[in-house]
Amino acid sequence: MLYENLNQRKKELGLTTEQLSQLSGVPVGTINKILSGETRSPRYDTLRALESVLYSPGRGEAAGPDADGSIYDTPYVRTDRLWAKAGDEANRHLPDAVREAVAPYLTKRQGEYTIEDYRKLPEDIRAELIDGVLIFLESPTFTHQELVTEILLDFGFYIRKNKGPCRVLSSPLDVQIDCDDRTVVQPDIALICKEERITRKGIYGAPDFCIEIVSDSSRKRDYGIKMQKYMNAGVREYWIVDRKREKIVCYWFEGEDAPEISMYTFRDNVPVRLYGGQLEIDFPGIMQRLWKEE
């Protein structure tokens, strides 16, 4: 069925519904109704907008799940940028935003992308590359960014006060954590103490300290593969700040018992082990200052 094909393709590309909406110009609510099967007969131009993202030309494979390369019952022919119904003008039903947002960079199978592909992404597209898989990131919320800023300020003030050698930066920051061409991550906060790892394009190698602020779409990744990536690459300390659950999970990757795991809540002052506990992040104070979502 149509909605099953679209769901499968969306999963293969690693797109969230919000990202698919941004790329296609179709509202999130409309996409949800189509993908759930609630809308059985979507508008033709809506389907074409979704297909322009999910089945972009140049993939070296059929454009869609059907033998004729279409997700529709009517045969389609290839145009220079989109797949158009025979006899139609290629872009007639598509808004300008959709034409510009068509994903010409989705030309390989997930797992085959490299840093060269990653760097060809449009500047307004936020993504990570992990083991050749492109992961498109949602825009951060106001609270997420405010939390990043609060933690960043605590680190910055401590470093400046003690005239330390480290530099602390927030995303967007390209980090080639594995020193290869298949992985580029974007830690929400990174502390870099080895200046030789700083390049014009970002960080080549492991930061000393990484912090991820969990969102619903990043939760599994932050607790799973990114924790493993950071540990294996040589990150010394890694925090997962989980606003929804109001907890902070702190990993210490140095020592014989690594990883050592400490758990805190947003009612605790959390010590930074990298600084021997001399720096503590005042989460109760941060919580008092955070904008309260209605």
C-alpha cells in the first residue's frame, strides 16, 4: 500500500517527519495522516512533493518501489530534477521551496556516504554522519539552546578565571571523531584541550569532553552509538543531559574500570571530573533561570 511504501522509504533514509516536512514543503499534520493511512487518497501535488524528496533521481536504482519507478499507479518519466507525470510540466504543481529543497545529495545507500557527501549538504541542513549513515537533525528548541548556553557559560567562566588552555564550543561544530571520512558528529558542547586537534573546518579527533542535550529524536543515539563512539575515540568524559527525565548521566572513560557511570538529577550540583570536581555545574540554578514551557 502507498502509505507502507512511503513509511519504509522514510525509514531507509533516516528522515524524521519534521525533516520530511521541511524538505518537501508538506505540513507535518498532512504527512502524519498519509503515513498512518488515515488519508487514503492524498492530493496529487502533495504526493509529488513527497516523492521529490523520498525518491530523488540519480540514486542508481528505481525511483520507487514499483517496477516502473513510481509510487503511483500511473507511469512516470524522469525530468532533470523531479519525476513528473507524462505530459505534465515538470515543476508545475511544486512550490519554489520544494524545488530548492529537493535532496540531490541522497544519491547513495545509507552506510555509503562520506565526508565529501556530508560537506555538499546545503548550509541550512543540519546533519551528522555516523559510519556512512546520514542522520538529519531537527532544529533545536528554545529550551534546548538555553540549556546549552547556561552550561557553556559555566565552563567558559571557569576556564577564563583559571586561565586554562581548553576551549569550549557548542554545535554546530564538525568533529571527525574517528579520524576517517565516514563519521562527523555534532556534540551539543565540546571541550577541546589539545590544540593540535583544531582545524579550520572543525575538530579532527576526540574532544576531551562532550555533552549531549537529549531530544526525543536523539535519545537512542545519544545513549547508544554516540556513547560508544566517544568512548572508543578517546573522549575522557561524556555527559548526557536529559531535560525530559531531569537527569544527568556522566560517563568517565579513564581508568581501569571505564566506563564509570554517575547519575545526577537537576536538583544536584554536578562535578566535572576532568577538573577534579573543582568546577560544578549548578543545575538547580540553571533550572530556575530556564524559560518555562507552557
